[in-house]
Amino acid sequence: MLRGESYDKRKCRVAPGQVVLAVEVVSPGSETDDRREKPFEYAESGIPFYWRIELDPDLVLYTYRYYILRS
């Protein structure tokens, strides 16, 4: 999901800062990356929301929110 002002149908790529929500479906072979690495990668990229969908053995949705802590 992108911010509306960020959408340009002529481009096939977007910068991480334009992404509001990233959604991944865990698939065989990528389980470790999807569960351990991706939440941190998306947070470090500044993507505020990440959803991970597990299909096996049951459908489960995990949600993550990245917060910027300011002092």
C-alpha cells in the first residue's frame, strides 16, 4: 500500500518511504527470512506497517508497527 501522492503508474518501483504497508505470505523456503529478518528490514527502511500471513497449519495474520521514538 502506497501513499496516494506517491503513486505513479508509469513506474514499477517505489522508494521504501513511499510504502505505508508491506504484506508477505510465508512460503516454503522463506520461512526464516519472513519471520526473523523481514520485520527488521521493513522497520529500518521506514515502512510503518508490516503484515505477515502464515498459511500452515492454519491461517494466521501477524501485524507489526514501526514506531519512531523521539526524546
